[in-house]
Amino acid sequence: MADGALKIVEGSALTAQQKKDLLNRLARIEGQLRGVQKLVALAAEPSDIDAVAQQMAAARKALDRSFVQLLTSSIQTQSADARDLEEARARAAHLAAMLDKFA
């Protein structure tokens, strides 16, 4: 992904910097997955599968870390933007439900 390929929309979900950091992380993962595709295409020996498995595991872990970064950023941004304690609790409950559902 080239710089500026995606327009970052202003809003209350995440800050522009949080979005930029997450998009950079996802771009690195995208490159990792392209590398895995090449490894699969070039696999000729049984030992080549070890390298493919290792790179797939690394990409999966990187995607998991980006999920944690998304939730962490959301917690920081949404709790800071809450109008009152009740709204902060509701936002925290929503994010906890997302964590339970998707993690």
C-alpha cells in the first residue's frame, strides 16, 4: 500500500495517528502474506513446508497483535471521549463483548 492510498476519515472511533499506525501494521502483514504465497508457489521439497508454516504462524501472530492494537486504541479513544461515567461503562461493555466474540 502506497502512502496516501487510503484516505483517513476523521471520526471518534480512532484518532488519525491510531489509524495510521494500524494501517502501517496491516500493510506489513499484507507484505508478509505475499511472501508466504511465493513460498508456497516455490515449495519443492518437504523441508520447504517448514518455512511456509513458520511464515504463516508469524503472519497469524502479527494479525492477532493488530487486533489487540485495534481494541487497545479503541479503549483509549472511546473512554476519553465519553460524556459521563455511564457512557464510558457502555462503551467498555461493548468493547469487552467484541473481545469475547472475536478473540
